[in-house]
Amino acid sequence: MLIIILVTVVVSYVCFVVYLKINHQFRTSTNLLEAIIVGDGSMRASSKITDGALAEFNQVLNGITQALNNQKQAVKEQQLLFAKVIEQIDVAIIATDNQDKIVLVNPSAEKLFSCRFDEVKSASISRLGLQHVGQQDVNKVVEFELKKYRKKVYLHTDEYLLGGQRHKLIFITDIQRLLRNEERQAWQRLVRVLSHEINNSLTPIASISESLQLICEQDLTLLDNQSDLKEGLLVISERAQSLNMFINSYHQLSTLPSPVKSLININKFIYSIIALYPDVRWDIKGDAQLDVFIDSQQMQQALVNLITNAKEASELNLELDSTIDLSISWQILNDKIIIELIDNGSGIANLDNLFVPFYSTKSNGSGIGLVLSRQIIMNHDGDLQLKNREDALGVNASIYLPLTL
């Protein structure tokens, strides 16, 4: 009986010890798995057992925890990288949920739509004027009207899954400046080629002129020949002068220097220009205290070109003994300074060729004024837009300049 009692006690003690170890192992494993579920990768399974199946099981659990922890850290680093890329990229990115509510707006989109993410978060995408985008996939160049400011952009949409539901991504790339820079570079290359070809034609013209002069000096008795030779010399001379003026005019586009900006009061700047046109009756509106950061000489040249065009267009519709009326105003709108010049002319018949070099509807026009004006304004990080008036005959020329330095 004593042996039986002793054996029973020993077996019971061993079972109790085994039970405690197994219970401890299960509790440790449970706590570790719960920590993994909630994303806590700091816990580790610990046991005094250094070998056997339980030791191997603890090693596997610790390995899983470490692997998940490393993966979580990698995801955080990737998210940080993506966040920095989205913040610095110049493409406007807007993300919406399955109900077309805004859930993400990057800084480029904030700048494009002149808003802050806090202001439009959870608002309908129609708040940004993109209600038509949420209804279909878009992958094309479109023209946006952003609070009276038209801009040509490349619009692309895509989808992503979140919580098993489809959400939309909208990418908007401002290609207007890129297109115009490419256009300007193409015209610059063309001007250089034309300059080369025209210079090649000037050399033989000069040679012929010298030969004709020698003939004219040798034969002074034949009056008819002298008259023909002198007339030929005059034609050649006029042609050479005309070609030279042509080259100098278009050479301005390819050699336009970078603007040297300074802070200028708009009111004084405008009045210094309109003083050049005493025969015009002006309607002037604007904040007399507003300053703008520009190259005054270059901007004066751009504005003089626009005013001259407006004045000449208004003269065509001018009645007898009437005065030319022009309107000029400036204001701040959407972090931009807008200078508007309005005339009473007949309007623009062909808007497509408006900024094409060599193209002019004037008999003595060079076709360079508007192109040069727009290039000067673009070098100031601004834009020039011309459109026909809707309320009456005439043209509305709008100069957009950045408000900040």
C-alpha cells in the first residue's frame, strides 16, 4: 500500500508539473498570437526549455513575430516614401471612396484647385468640378475652367480596392506650360533655320548690287540702261533692308533674356504706360496699393504690344469724331494677380492662329507681337489669354501673374 501510495503521489506530481508547463506554454503562445493580431511585434515567447518540441515551437513563434515585425516596418517605410513622393510630385492626385467622397488630395492638387485638403475632405468630388470624372474612365487631354481661369491638362483615372470596395484615383497633369515650351522651342529652331537661309540670300544680293554699280559707272551715256540699273539697285536695296528687318524681328524670340524682377507698384506701372496713349479715353480700376514682382521693362513691352493691338482694333470700328475707349483693371483672384485689357474692336476671327509666329491679319504686321508678349509673361511664371467679349464686340486680354515672390 505504501508503494502504491508513493507511486500515485509521484505520478500525480509529475502530471501536475507537466500540466503547469503545458498550461504556461499555451498561455504564452496565446498571448503572443493575440499580440500579433493587434500588431504588437515586441513580445517574444520565453521558456526554460532549451531543447525538444516545445523549444522548437517557441523558436517558430518568435521567428513569425520577428518576420511580421520586419514586414510591418518595411510597410511603414514604403508608406513614408510614397507619402513623400506624392507630396513632391507635380501631378495633382485626388482619391475618392466608392461614394465619390474625397479622401486624399496632394499638395499639387491643392495648388491647382486653390484649396486645402482639410476644406474638401469627405466632400463630394463635385466640389472641385470633377463630377463627370467619377462616372467614367478618362484618359485624355481636357481643358478645365478653374474659377474663370482655363487650363489645359492631361486627365487620367484609375481604380484601387480598399475593404473589398472599388475606389477611384484621379491624376491631373498640367501640360499647358509643357506644350507651350515645346511650341516655343520648335519656333526657335525654325527661326534659326530661316535666319540661316535668308542670310545666304543676302550675300548674292549684295554681290549683284556691286556689279550693277560698276556697270552703271562704266556706261553713263545710255540713259535707259542707267534708269533700269538704278531701279534694279533700288529694288535690291529695299529687299535687303526688308530681309534684315525680318531677321531682327524674329531674332527677339530666341534671344529673349531672363527677367530681372523687382517689386513694382501696379498702379504707377499702369499709369506710366497709358501715358503713351493720350488719344485714348481710359477706364481704370484697381487697388492703388497692390505690388507685383516683375521685370518692368519686359512687362512694359508686353503690355504695350497688347494695348497697341487693342487701340488699332478699336480704331477700325471708330465712328467719325469719336474717341477710342479702352478699359484696364487689375485684381487678386485665386492667389494670382490678373490684369485685364478690354477693347471695343471687332474681335478675333481666328483664335487658333492667335499665337502662331509669322501669322498676322495686318498688312504691315510682323506676326511677332503677341508671341513675344506671351513669352515674356510665361517667363514671369504667368499666362496670357485672349478671348472675344461676350457682352459686346471686342477682345478681353487677361494677364495672369503669380501673387507670391
